[in-house]
Amino acid sequence: MSITSADVRSLSHWIDEATATYIADLWNTAYPGMRATLTEEIKRVTPFAEANDEHSDHWKGHAIRAKNTRKRLAQLDNGTYRGCTRSPGGFSISGALTEVSAIVHMRTGYLAGPNDGNVYRLLAELSDSTAARHAQLAAVSDA
């Protein structure tokens, strides 16, 4: 499934069409690789998590975080992500920022993967858009 600029703007009405289109394009390019990376990571750490040694709890936690991130990314992609129980489902820029950041954090120390440039470009745009929104809100509250 591919998201559109309308999906990006569904919960973020404040974002302009050009930025929403750019985020949708970045997302659609990066998402399949992010999902594959998380699936590979889960497969890689599962034997360590199941080893029942002094390190297995660490790896179990890592696997759970990777599974939860993969699940929330899928929710963002199919428009069912909910930042809290009262929020409507949809694509959330702040939610995407949180989940894409989690992937980057999990990959710390690894060699660059073939999709990492796409992920970092998406992360940068999500971060810039979130910072711009915070600046807008601060300007309104200062006025």
C-alpha cells in the first residue's frame, strides 16, 4: 500500500501540500526497506533471545521493540495508527518521527544498509516538519 499526500495531511492539516507530497514519496520509498530491516533484525536476534543465558533478557527486549516498531510502521502505512486511544487513526508525522527514529537507534553501530539513505532522508524531513510545527505553535502562543 502506498500513502498519499492526503494520508499525510489526514491528521496534520497544518502541513502544506508540497511537503505532504514529499513526505509521502519519502515514506513510500523507505517503508519497504524499513520493514525488511526490522524483519531481518527480529530473525537475527531471536536465537539470542531464546538462549536462556545471562544476555537473553536483553535480546528479548530488543526483539520486542523491533516487533512493536514494525507493527506501528505498518499501522502508519495503512492509516490505522493511533497516537493514543482517543485519537483517530491515520498517518501521524509525530508518530512516524518516533518510529523512524527507533529504527535508526536500533541500527546504531551497524554498517550502512542499502536503504539507510532513504530512512535518513525521511527522518530529516519528519524532524524538520515537526520542528516547523512547534515553531508555529510557539509563535501563536507568544502573540
